[in-house]
Amino acid sequence: MQSRRKHWNWISSVSLGAAAIAMVIASALTIVGVQTAQAQTFTVIHTFTGGMDGAAPEAGLTLDAGGNLYGTASAGGTGFSGAVYKLTHRGTGWTFSPLYNFAGGNDGATPIARVIFGPNGSLYGTTSDQGMGQGVVGTVFNLRPPASVCKSVSCPWGETVLHRFTGSGSDGFIPGYGDLLFDRSGNIYGTTINGGTNGKGTVFELTPSGGGWMESILFNMTASSGIYPYNGVIFDQAGNLYGTTLEGGIMSSFGSIFELTPSGSGWTQNTLYSLQEATDGSYPYGGVIFDQAGNLYGTTSYNGPDGAGTVFEMSPSNGGWMYNVIHSFAGSFGPYGSLTMDAAGNLYGTTFAGGANQHGSVYKLSPSGGGWTFTDLYDFTGGNDGQGPYGTVAIDANGNLYGTTSHNGALGYGTIWEITP
């Protein structure tokens, strides 16, 4: 598939031949309507320069309690290896502050996932490379605010590498686009796209130990579980983990949704659903999220009834799961990021391409009469507004939406945008 992400060459290619799926799960299209964009305001709040602020932001944004935004740029920066930044809301505008520029050596390079806040209030994230000429490996890192004596907005934060992936033995390598995840004890969970004992990716845990962190591999991906987990994992209320894989599955090669359940001293894997390409989409780069009723929602990036990916819902049913397509995209390829749900149960996401101008879009899905109503919120033009939004949409307390584009903008290096209702 020539339209796959630029990072696809990091992982081994596998056969994409059609295959039957063993699970008998119903799939039905339950769209009840399509609406055009409602009254709203789209604003570019930062245009990347390719310098200290970075370039090519592929991840979404993280909000703090004060409404400030945090994110990563996969390239650029003073070390040409990516950056972490903050946007502070001041009055009606925004102030951009670079927090850390990766040097491309032992500190890592190419952050393609967003940063999140840990229990101690500092930032945690991953890099997907070890730097120029160092080979593709990846890290898990922590960023801490500067000392209080630093008064400048450009004071760099301190970085500590918690784990450096080796790709040898059972260790994985290349953390993907998903968020890291903390449990109540402060342990960190995540995935690697490649590596592990089967060479197809891992789910890992990092546990504080003796002033450092100890890694445990919870699961090595297999063909039947699905392979290449590009996104992260999430917990349910019982402590089970859920995620997606880009390819593989039970008698399938188009990706899967899986569950990991604590079992004694280890974890038991269960493949909940294996994608079937034509009817329900394929290659889920995005992860899954839960609603309050325990239903799972996610996206596929390709294929499906209209050819360019889908939004799906999975509901617990008779000890299993029912898979339902709730929207199908038309065009070449669609959503790469995970979904975001607001307090009313509406879903928000982006498509990398497609939309009225074929440069990507922001959309909303609203529950309506037992189905879902699709609303196109914004179509990127590929000009000053940017092009190619990969990441997850962020929503603040006032219902404003925030995200990034990975390309174009006034200077060609991507943008940060806001949509106000």
C-alpha cells in the first residue's frame, strides 16, 4: 500500500491477502444522517517554523487544568530531532514556549506520540528513534519543569530517559503513536510497534525500582492476536487492557482489537475482533476508548463500505463483543488518530486526507435516535491552515477543539489549530 504512513518502512512487510475471519460478529452501518459544518470559528494559533519550535507535529495535544496546551513535533528543533512545546493561553492569544529540543543521541529522537501528565505532575512521553546514525530504537522519557530561579519563558525542562529500547531478546523497539498509560500505583504501560520475541511488537510495563525503572513485557504480539500495535492501551474498570493492532488477527491480516487480562503472575490475551477489510475497515492506526456504558470506540484507516476507513463501536454481548460500523469514510484513506469523547457522548476525530479539499478534516459523530449523525466540522485547504492531521483532538472545558496538522501551513512545517463552537 503506497499510501501508508512514512514510518511504515520501520516494520517488516507482511502478506495482505484476503482471509476469512473465524469470529461470527455482526457488522451493520448505523448512520442516521450527515450534517454540514455548523457555525464555528477555525483559527491557526501557531505556525511551525522548523527551527527551535520544531516541525511536522504528528501527535495531538494535551491540556492542563489551566487550559494550556502541550505537544510534540516529530522533527526540527535545535538538534533536528524533534521538540516538546507548550502553548500558554494569555487573554485572547497564545504564547509558544519550547520546553525541550531532542539532541538525537542518548536522549532519543522523533517524538511521534503526545506527552501526558504523570502522577507527579511532570510530562511523560516516547521517542521512536535513537537519533541520526544511531539506529531505530526509541525511548520512554520524563520532562520536569526548570528550577524556580529561571524566569524566562524559554527555560528548558530537564529530561530523564526512563527506558531505552534495545530490540534485543524480548525487548521491543519503536514506540508508536499511542499515549503512555499510568495505573494507580504509578506503573507505566505502552506498546512498541516492532521487536519482542516474535518480532511483531509488544505490550510493556515500566515499574519504579531502586530509583530507576524496570521493564516487563506483558505480551509479545502474534499473528492471531494481531501484530504491530501502532497505538497505546487503555484500562477498563476491572484492570484489563485493550488495544489495536495494525495487521494480523484470527484468520485475518487487516488488524485486530485485543484484550489483556491479569492472570496469576502474567497476562492472558484475547482477540476480541479481527477486521475484515471490505465490510468493516482495515489497518487501525488509532487506539480505542470507552464510554460510560463500557462500549469501545475506534477507527480504521482504510477500506470499509466506502473505501477510506471507518469509525466503529464494539459492545459487550452474550459474553463476547458485537462490532458495529457507525460511520464509513469515502476517498483514499481516512482517520489515523484515536477518537475523543465529550461529556455528552459525542465523538470527535480527524482524517489525514479526504474532506472537501482532500487535505484532511475534523469531524463529529453525535448519538441520535439509536444511530449516529456525522458532522463535518472543518476541511483543511492545504494552505496556511495546514494539511494532514494525524493526531487526536483535544477538547477543553468550554468545548473548544484543538489539534495539529503535520504539513504545510504558512511556512510548510505544520500548524496548531483551534475550533471554537
